[in-house]
Amino acid sequence: MKKIEKYLHYKSLMMVNLALATQNQSLEDSIYQLFSYHVYKDAAQAQYWAMMHDEREILHGLLIL
């Protein structure tokens, strides 16, 4: 479950950064948050592809709920 927990952690950080990017008044802050979003997106994708098939099935089952 460790890989699934890391994946979900990165996904939640992605969403937080995306939300902060839309709420910022400053363009510099928005760009920084969007950059962070893409960093966490890449980390989440790498974590997803590092998972075994069974772990991905568990993850898909969790996301459907």
C-alpha cells in the first residue's frame, strides 16, 4: 500500500497547488503554484507507473468509490 499512499499524496498536493494557483492575486505566485502542480503531477505519474498491476487495480477500485 505504500506506493498507493504516495500516489494519493502527490495527487492531493497537485490539487492543492492548482487551487492556490487559481486563487492568487499575483501572477508570480500563480506561476510558482502551477510549476509546483506540474512537479507533483510528474511525481504522481512516475509513482503510478512504478506500481504493480495489482496495486493499480486496488487504486482504481479506491478511486471509483
